[in-house]
Amino acid sequence: MAAQIIDGKKLAQQIKAELREEVERLKRERGITPGLAVILVGDDPASRTYVRNKERACRDIGIFSQVHRLPAETSQEQLLELIEELNHTDHIHGVLVQLPLPEHIDERTVIQAIKPEKDVDGFHPVNVGNLHIGAPGFVPCTPRGIIEMLDRTGIPIKGKHAVVVGRSNIAGKPAAMLLLARHATVTICHSRTVDLAYHTRQADILVVAVGRPRFITGDMIKEGAVVIDVGVNRVDEGLVGDVDFDSCLEKASYITPVPGGVGRMTVVMLMKNTVEAVR
Ligand code: BQF
């Protein structure tokens, strides 16, 4: 039987409605409007789209947002200065630097400059460490969105074999940590994994975050698997995921679409982190 498609757009709208109420309450009871500052360096077209998505989500929910659009030639020092200023700006509760950064800027140095209490992307080593040990802190938006999707769809995680393909600091690695915290048995695969299909076929829950269009095909998954597609790849036909949707649809029990899947959840989890940054 064909898989059930997990509607990320619908789930995101539902969470947005909840956040709108929470923001309204913060304004009413504490006189606080959550504020998000986004820093975009350069003019990468995909990054511009993502930043626009974030601005729109803020507006929909009632979060104050400001976007700092800096030229590609901005020096690392100038960028660090801006971050330092935002770290000390009281009405800004969340600060994020849109990735990737131009070559001449060191990503790690920049991320470390963000105050951990305002690091709504959850990329600062303090937050990464907290995730690792299971302590409270900001969780990266994409992995948080994946867990939220599973939970709201009623898909149990405990005891399942979750296979994560991809080991980035933004998606794969933190997704594996969260699944582990929820008592899944976790396998992490990557570009050097030998016999990838052997591993992906073991998955009850398959999370794919490799950045290659239609990389995972139906023959690589187990009958009844839950397939979570993190990929956002621009091809001639439009946006496609890392999963070959058509060949996996017949075999999976649940599958996320692209567009309208994990990406939607990512943006709304950023909103959730920003609201939580007020506390
Ligand atoms: C959708 C991102 C790679 C590298 C840096 C909705 C987004 C994307 C797709 C979006 C992403 C991907 C974001 C869809 C933010 C997710 O409907 O499929 C929303 O805006 N995203 C980002 O900020 O940086 C990235 C992917």
C-alpha cells in the first residue's frame, strides 16, 4: 500500500497558530515581543530565499524581525562587531547568521561569537555540547522539526532502528543525537559508508540529509519504513529531495515530501526557538 504523506505545511501551520497565541500572551502578560536578528552576508540566491521565508514566518507569528544584509566583501571583523552589538541588544532575543558564509570568513569563529542564550540555530559549541549530554539548550531547527513531525504524526521512536544518512553539524549529526535521546537505536551513514543500501534497508526510520537529488531509491528501503527527506535540491524540474519520492512512495509507510516537508518544519522550529529565547 502507498505511504501516507506527512504534510509538513499543515503541521507547520498548526505549530504557527500555537506560537501566535504564545507570542500574544508574552505581549499581554510580560510586555515582551520576541525579536529575531538574521544576518545575511553576500547574495547567494538560495540563502536569500531562506531568509525571506524566516522573515515571513516571523511576521505571521508576531515576532519582531530584522535582517542585516551585508555585502559579500564584509570583513570577518565587521561581522563579529555586528554580532557583539546584537548580543547586547535587549529587544533581540535570537541571533542567527545565515550559512554558508563567504570563503574569507571562518564559520566556526562567527558561530562562537553568538551568545549561547541567543543562538536560536543551536550551532554554538555550548548548545551542541548540551544536546550531546542531554542538557537543556537550543536544538538545531531541522532535527527538532524532524522529531516534531514524527511526534505529531504519532510515529513511535523508542526502540526503533533509525538510520541517518549524512553527518553534517546542521542536520545529520544532531538528528542522530535527538533520535538517540528518544531511545532509538541509531546508525549514522555517510559518503564513505561501505554498502550503504545494506544499512538503509535496516531502517525503521530513515533520515536522509546528504544534499544529492533523489539519492535514496525504493530498492534501498525496507517495506513499511518511515522516510524523512531533509534534502532541498534545486534541479531543472524544481525542488527535489534527497529521496526518490516516486519509487519510495509505494514501499514506505510514511514519507515526507519536498517541497512542503521538513523544510517547513525547520523554519517554524526557528520561530519556536526564538520564542523560547525570551525565557
Ligand atoms: C520546502 C537550508 C541547506 C543549507 C542551508 C521550506 C525552506 C526550504 C524548503 C527553508 C534551509 C532549508 C534553510 C522548504 C531554511 C530549509 O517547502 O521544502 C522552507 O527556508 N529552509 C536555511 O536557512 O539554510 C539552509 C538548507
